[in-house]
Amino acid sequence: MPSAAPAQRSILAQIVQGERFLRASALTSSAAQLITIGGPAVAGLLIAVEVPFAFGAAALAQCCTAISYAMLAPRPPDPSAHAGTSLLHGALDGARYIIANKVVLGAISLDLFAVLFGGATALLPIFATQILHVGAVGFGLLRAAPAIGAACTAIVIARRPIRRHAGRWLFGCVAGFGLFTIVFGLSRSFWLSFAALALADACDMVSVAIRTVLVQLRTPDAMRGRVSAVENIFIGASNELGAFESGAVASLIGAAPSVVLGGVGTVAIIVVWALIFPSLRRFDHLILA
């Protein structure tokens, strides 16, 4: 549920801190990717049994989630956090904090534009049927490739968290995302395309993990929910706008050139952001001691 994402991330940051938060965030991301792969298959099996049974199972899962959240020990709010603050002012506080904090602003905006230009997955049906000629089964494998790459990388990050040179890792992995997107756009081999998609999202998972720690652990408790909400708006919008951009450009120059151009745009963003946000490029210790 995208609307619950800011609260979920804020709760996780209050439950675990430091390196444990990076591990926990990576594990939750890995679980989410595995669900992305296996969820449709499980849903299909449940629907095959009976449609009402499938919806009942989904409702039961939501109830279990709600009960799990209710079992968390409550933390008293900071009495000074919202004192004298209007609803409108509070809603703008998150945006003000992001703009004032150049490292956080650079990380969020870098991910935003990288996703905006690297929307190759929106064109997978065209690649599967018209370029790679692999049909429905091949399309399913291509659709699962990003989740496989991201899930495997999240497991590695959970076991071996990033501790130093976070800025270099961030810029390098976003650049890798763009380069593998270019490879996918140029590829005419199914397995090369599969590998390019998996590796692109493997790089993206590293950048997401770094951005998550930057935003959650370097934001005051009183501001974390509002900052996460602003971040969620921009990142969520970039996914949708990225799919629209890829489709619009593909209608003009073709699917493959559209993907290649998007990858080139992502790499260009890296160069520009390295100049605009030198503090993010030089950012070193991801986890505060």
C-alpha cells in the first residue's frame, strides 16, 4: 500500500537503529521483491480454488499485518514536535527540511531522475513480443528479472552492509543502473536482456538502500514521517512519469531507442548531480557511530 509507505519506513527506523536498520531495511526489501515474484503465482493458485477464497486470504493477511503493528510497544510522541504547528505548516515542513539538507535532497532527487529516465520495464511487452520474440513465457521471465536481481542484492547487503564511501557507492550504482539499461535496449539476446534487467535492479537496490538510510537515520524523529511522505510522493510520481516518458518517446522513435536514450539520460544525470551536490559525492560514513 503506497499510502502507508511513509509510516512503515518511519516505524522501522524507530525500532532498529544504526547498522541494524540497514540490515533490516535490506531484508524487508528482499522480502518485498520475493513477494513480487511469487505473489502473482500464489494469487493464481488461490483464484483457481475459488475467487472469494482468494480475496478472503488477502483480507486475512491484512488483518495479520494490522495485529502485528498493534503488538509493537508504543513510543510517546515528542510533546514539542507539533506544538503551535498548523496542518499546512506541518505538511510543508518535510519539503523545507529536504531542501535545506543538501545530502538528503541530492539522494532523493538523484533517485527520482534516474527512475524517470530508466523506465525500461514499462516497455517489456514490446520487447518480449516484437524485439526478442519470446512470447508470454519469456515476458514472464523478463518481468521477474528485476525482482530477482534486487532480492539477491538485498540479501547480500543484509549480510554485508555498506559502511564507508556511501556517496561513491550511490553514484556508481546509479551509473550502473543506467549502463545496464543501455545494454538491455541494445540487446537482441533473451538471456543478455534478462541479465541486464537483473543487474540494473541489483544496482538500483544498492542505491535505494543508501537513500533509505540517509533519509531515515539522518532525519529527526519529529520530522521523519513528513520527510518520508514527501519522498514517497516524488519517488512514486517518478515511477509513473517514467513509464509515461518511456511510452511517449517509444511512440516517436521506437522502444529500443527509447530505452537506450533513457539509460544515456541516467548516466548524464550522474555527471550533473556530481557537480551540483559535491557533499553527496564525498559522503563517507553511512552509519552514524
